[in-house]
Amino acid sequence: MSPLYPWFAPLWQQWQAHLEQDRFPNAALLVAKAGLGVDQLVSQFSQAVMCSNYAAEPCGFCHSCQLMASSNHPDFHRVVPEKEGKAITVDQIRQCNRVAQESSQLAGYRLIVIEPAEAMNESAANALLKTLETPSAKCLFLLVATSASQLLPTITSRCQQWHVGEPDSVVLTQWLAEQTELPVPAYAEHLNGHSPLQTLRFIEGKEQSRYQAIEQQLLAVTRQQGDVVKLAKELATETEQSLSWLWYLLTDAQKCHFGLALPTAIPGASVLAQQVSYDLLYTQSEALRELIEQLTTHSGLNRELLILDWLIKFNGEVCL
């Protein structure tokens, strides 16, 4: 088993103590931002709970551990959307409710992991609520979410909550230094929302050169010299990541207007601040935040057209 990411260590120590004392709650909610690698923590926890020795660490040798390794443990159930981006349905939750009422097949614990918990539609969440209100003996629910606010309050109130925050800069910088020999730009962590895994991909993959190309295209557009249609098409690819990068660029440019030259500032921010007024930067960053939320919430929208409309407003034009 690979070592846990260092930003999970404090929480894992708490969980280990609960497991050792046999007092882990029947319903737990783990809240962690995307990009922290939470699957690793969930996997280690699941293996520890399913281990026949039921200790703070899975032994790796017992029959239960072997079944977990082969993804065949009859008392471990993971509930995920049937298709990426779709909801967890009420039928899926009803099935896990039935599992929760049954006896363990291996005379140990039953564990049901629901991820992402915010993908449950309202009917599914209400169906789960009934089971959480009357928990079965030796049956644990672990709900994994990126935001507790997207869950019904009646669900969160019945779960013990744990939140994993962003790793501090020292921990993240040290971890990156251990993972790669490539140089890490001062702005990389900031641009990627202090997400360790995304920052590492940014450095080792093609993301860094792609970001730099997008930045140069936006600077050209704000000088009224760039190809706005080409940029819109580029931003419509890997939309969430691309627009997130631009949001950080715009907010850093706003800081430049106030003379805030932070060491982690994105290099192109100072140039953008010279080309675009603070008022327009603020308006566009707010519009971009709303656009990201709109595109994240609603599938099937014409991403390229909506992004093009946003870009055109940098030059005070109206998209017809």
C-alpha cells in the first residue's frame, strides 16, 4: 500500500484512533476539494474497516484483505453515478438500503461508500435519510463530497463531518520537490488552486505550455489584436480547468491595480492590468465566476458560444 499523501496524515490519525477504540460513527461525511487525491484516503479507510482483524491498519494478508484487493468483498459497497456527470438515483440508494439491513456475509462490518454524495438527487437523498435515522449494527456509511453545502441539511446533520483543507504551502512545496525534478514556477500552486495533484500534472504534462499559450492569446485579445474565436474554441476544451486559470489571472491583475505584487502572482497579471481597467477586470471576473458555475451545473450548453460572448465584452462589444 502506497504511503498516504501528507495532507491526509492528521485526519487519518483521528480515524485510526476511532477504529482502534471501535467508535467510528455509523454515518460519516468526508468533505475534500477535488485534486487532493481523496480516493487514496477512502481506499485505505475501506481496507482497514474490512480487514478481519479490524485494526487501524489493514493487515493485507487475511481473506477479507485479499477480497478487497480483488474488488470482490461482499460486504463492501461503493455507490457512484452510473454514468459520469449523472445523478445517483433513488434505485441505487434503495439497493444500498437493502444491503444495510442485511447481515454481514463474512461476520464483520459492512461499509457503504457514496461518492460523490452531492450527486444524489433529492429522491435518493430522502431515501438514504430513512436509513441514516435508524442505523443498523456494524454497518458504516461514508459519504464523500466536495462541498457539504450541496447536500440536504437533514443528511449532513446525521453525519459526523470531517473536512480536509488545502495543504499549506510548506507541505505542498516539499511534496512537489519529492515528486519531480522539474522546476516548479512560483505561481504554479496558486494558479492550480493549491491542488497538489493538479499542480504536479501542470508541471510534468503539457498544461504549463497550454496555459502560457492561453495567457498570450487573452493578452492579444485585450489589445484588440487577437483571434477571439480561436481563443473561445481553445477555452471550450477542458473548460473547467481553462476558465479557472483565467479567473486566477484576472483576480491577480486586479491586485496589481492596488500595487499588490505577490511572489506567487501569475506573470501575465501585471501586463493584463496595464491593458485593462480595474472596473472591467472586476466585472469580467465576476461574469467568469458565474459562467463557470453555469457550465458546471448545466450540461448541454454551447460552451464555445458562451465563452465567446464573455471574451467579446473585454472590448466593449455586444454579442448578438
